[in-house]
Amino acid sequence: MPAHADHIARLLGVRPAQVSAAIDLLDAGNTLPFIARYRKEATGGLDDEQLRQLMESLGQLRALDERRETILESVAEQGKLTDELRAQFAAATTLTALEDLYQPYRPKRRTRASIAREKGLEGLADMILSQARPRKTLDELAESYLSEDVPTALDAWAGARDIAAETLSDNPQVRGAVREKALKWGALTSEKIKDAVDEKKVYETYYAYNGRLDRIQPYQILAINRGETEKVLRVKLELAERDWLSPIHDVYRPDARSPLAEQLTMAIADAAKRLLLPAIERDVRAHLTELAERHAIDVFATNLRGLLSQPPLANRVVLGVDPAFRTGCKLAVIDATGKVLATDNIYPHEPQRRWSEALATLRRLIDQHGVTLIAIGNGTASRETEQLVAELTASDDRLNYLMVNEAGASVYSASPLARAELPQLDVTLRGAVSIARRVLDPLAELVKIEPKAIGIGLYQHDVNQKHLSDKLDGVVETVVNRVGVDLNTASAALLSHVAGIGPKLAERIVQHRDTSGVFNQREALKKVASLGPKAYEQAAGFLRIRDSKNPLDASAIHPESYPIAEAVMQRAGITLDTPPADREAALKALRQRQPLDTLADELGTGVPTLTDIFEQLVRPGRDPREDLPAPLLRRDVLSMEALQQGMVLSGTVRNVVDFGAFVDIGVKQDGLLHRSQVPRGTVLSVGDVIEVEIISVDTGRGRIGLGWVG
């Protein structure tokens, strides 16, 4: 374990003691959010991202240890495990290095080399590899190896070369060096397969592609892989002879003074073509794909974090619109709690074109229920529907609209969860409800949908699905616990992401709430069936009760720290009923009178915990999303034809990819803010509201180029 802590500490740039403490806490069954928030003294303040990297690295290292033990057992069973070999296996720090060492001992299917060994030709192979200098001809050397299975000297030397070729191909030093050369100097090439169908020319860029491996971008790797899978592209790795021959000669070099020099040269050529280079190509492409997938997953996770962190627009009556052409637009009105007040359908577009009737229906729902905001899904017919809504907002100063990412709404609509939540509604109307609720609280609604279905990344269907799910689940967990959850209003879907609470326990909490009434304090959570002390410890700090008997239950202060918080309030002469400004002034005065470290010692706590308590007493239960810019509300709509170069507009970042960001500026097509337009050091996130300048408009291809304003 100390070795793992040292290794991970170097990766994270922290002290080994911090890593050791975090590992001990994780192994004791503590959750990542709990450790990050409430065990800062132990870990030295490691944050969520550092802890997640620590967990990933620890998992990889432990998996490496397990694989090492399996390999050692295998080699020992073969009777070939020497002290030197054991030490080499112990020194291997990567799975690739470990597998390279194991390659010569790996049980293989029957090969040309194994057949030759069965014929007793290994002695000749050893002579080839060692470049012996016997004073005999090749025929004379082979004579003692001839048999019914090996009738001629030519047969003997051919079999010996097969053994030599496999041996040098399996050599870990050779494999490692050739792989390193390939990653540095190799090239990936692709060409269109003759008669392959690519109607939309999706892969046209790669019909005749040649790219250095050390320069190729992750999205290019994934695109080429997909083209190959769809049998449009033929892909191969190219490596110059000097780059694979030199590493072989470092270990097996033909000796001009040996009569076996030509035999080794022939064995090397055969090994390279038949065994070594194909294996290296598989290894390298697998490595590149792993890196590309990891990058794509990270991009997806970053976008998801931004989407889930968008600030809610609370205390509004919202009309959700799920647009469509032929089947009509589905409407749902919800109140400030998310309760469905009304639903309807309108048919303003082709083929019905009942525009006036649709306007009348919208106006009726708006007036009847006091709607102040219209949320329009951004899918098919969204911009046409936006024009309809803009007619209403243009004549009503109280009314605004905004475009909402509707990805996953249809998945939610048909889910068991949606059927349970909205049993009285047809599946087609549930999508409109979801769109409307995403405005009131994006996080609470989006957690009901499998993250992969939200569609804010590239190639999400091509990457390792388990790795993607694990990463995205981690993002959801982090955001949910950072924001906190209202115990008395949260759905089971939202509660299931709280630290220490899984799906089953979340259902039990909701059932208890439904049968026994709302929770009047955090302590009451202990009455839920199957919720033990450990689950309570992990979850309590992330659950909020607004009107609790204990006002601290509305904050992010953990119940274990209530005595400390109460002592701080007593010394500051305040309560949570004290006006916020007076409360903040009193706490500031207390910190000026007494340094935090001294006060922490007196109260028996650490400075990080005390700092968090001070912050919470100033703004109890603060939602961190409130500090982010509010979603961009609109009253009118632009057409692409109305755009002019130099025009400056406000836009909402909808997706961030390797080559830039797609920005919704209020026209039918999102504009592309290329990465070359973004100032160095600027990090964009989904949901950001930014100022952009129109630098190009291609109406024929539906493309808008944007420049940075700020």
C-alpha cells in the first residue's frame, strides 16, 4: 500500500500521507463526496476531482497487482519462475510492461514454432539466436535433428527459424522498443474501400489519410475507427524499416562471422512481417483508442457538469413545448413546484399549418395559468416553433421564452420512472413536462435520464460504455452532492445520487415520507427502514430540511459538527434568525478577534471544517448554482438571412468539443466558435452565456462562424 500511495501522490502532486489517508477512508466504506466535504483534515483538503483520480489510479494499480499474481502463478506452474524473473515481474509498473514480460510464457494455440519445438528443433533455433560459430556446414549442423517428421536440412532450418522468429517477437525488450518507436515515428493511414458506400461522405476527410501518430487528434482516431467498423475505410499502421529493425538488432544482431547470420536475417524478416508488426499495430491502435476514448469521455463529462450546474429559474409557471411537424407540438404547463396544471397539442406546422389556432391555444393556457416563461425543446421543428412563440412574446412584456436542450426527453418519457411519476399522461406529453421542469431545476430533472442519453459529447456510442457510465455517474454524484438535496421534495431518482444512498434506499426514503409525512429534522432520517448509522453519516450533510426543528438542518454543516457551529454562533452572539448582514458582520468580527487556527484548537476541530462552518453560517444552504449566470431569455427570433458580419449577439454555449464550442445565438443553426477564436486560458462550459461576433454566414450549408467578444 505505501508504494501505491507514493505512486499516486506523484501523479497528483500531493503528499503520500494525504493519499494514504484517503485510501484508508475509501477502504473503510466512506463515499467520495463525504470524504471531499467532511474529511478535509484527514486528506489535507483533497477535492472531488483529485479523489476521483486517486480512486481511478488505485483501481488500476490493484488490478495490476491481481494480474501480476495470476501471471506469477501461471509461470510457476510451468516450472519457469526464477528469482530474476520474479523480480522483473515485480518491477513492472504498467500492464503493458507486465504483459510484455509474460508474452514468452503465455499459453498459446498451436503455432508454427510450437510444432517445430515438438519436432525437437529448439537446439537449432538457439544456435540461430546466439549466432554460434561452429566449424560445420548448415547441413552438418542439421543432420542430428533429422527424423521422419524432419526429412531434410531445409525442413530443419525452416522449423528452427519459426522458433527463432517467435522468440524474438515475444522478447519484451524488442516489443517495448518497437512499440515506443511506433508511437513516436509511426503513421496511421486510411483509404476508402473500393465500392464502399458513404452516401453523405461522412468519412471523406479520411479517404486518403496519412497522419503521424504523435500528432493525430483524439476525434480523428475515433472517426477513423468508426469508418473502419462501418467498412468504409481500410486502416493500417506504417512504420519505417529502420524503426523496427534497429530495436531487434539491439538484442539479436546477425554476426557476419557466423554461418547462421543469414538464418537470423531470414527469421527477423519473417518475425517482423508475420508476428511482431501485426502485434505492435494491435497494441498501438488499442493504446491510441484508449487515449482517444478517455479524452472523449472527459469532454462529455465536462459538458455534463456544465449542463447539470445550470442555475434553476425558480418560482415560475412554465409552459413546456416539445416541437414536431406532422404529429404536432406537445404542450405542458407546470407550476413552481413542477406540478402539471394542463396539457394540450397544437399543429402550427406542415402539413396542418393551423398557425392561428395554435396561437390561440397558447394564449389561452398563458392567461389561464399565469405563465411567465415558455420553454421550447431544441429538437425537430424547434426554430419554426420559436417563431410561433415569438409572435406572443413580442406583444407581451411579461412573457419570455428560452431554448432548452431536450436530449433524453423521449428516453425519460418511455421510462418506468416517467410512468410512475406521470401515470395519467400519454407518453408523448411527458416529454413536454420534462422540458418545462428542466427550467425550474435542470439538475433535479436531468438526473432522471441516463447520462449517455443527454447527447452533449462526441462519439459517445463508440467509446467503452462502462468507462463512460462510470465517469458520468461520478459527475452526477459530484454535482448533486455539491448542490445538496431537499429531503422533503426530492424524487427517488435525485436522492439515489446522494452519498450513501442508492436506488433501493432512495425508494424507502420516499415511501417513508409518503406514509409518515415530511421529515421535520435530519435525525428523523434514522427511522427509515434499512438506513443504518453509516448511511446516515455519509448522507446527512448533503440533505436539506428547510423548516426543520434545528435551523442547521437547512445548511451543509454535518450533524457531527453541530456543537462546533453552535459554539461559533454563541461566541459571535448570533443565531440563524439574525439578519444576514448582521450575521456576516458578527462572524467577521469574531475572525478578527481570534485567528481561525486558535479558535479551531479551542473548539476541537480543524481549520478546514471551521472555515466551511463560517461560510455556511453566512449563507446557510447556499446553492452554488446561484453564482452562475442565469439562462438567456429571449423575446424575438432571428433568421440566418438577418445575420450580418460584425453583428454582436448574446449566445448560450450548447456543446464544447475539441475544435471549439457550438453556441445558440437564437437562429435555427448553432454557430461554431472555433477554438482559434477563444482567448488562451479561457475555459468554456455548457450553459455559459457569452457575447459573440458574426464572422461568417453560409446559409446554403447552414453554417455560422463566430468570433469571441466576451
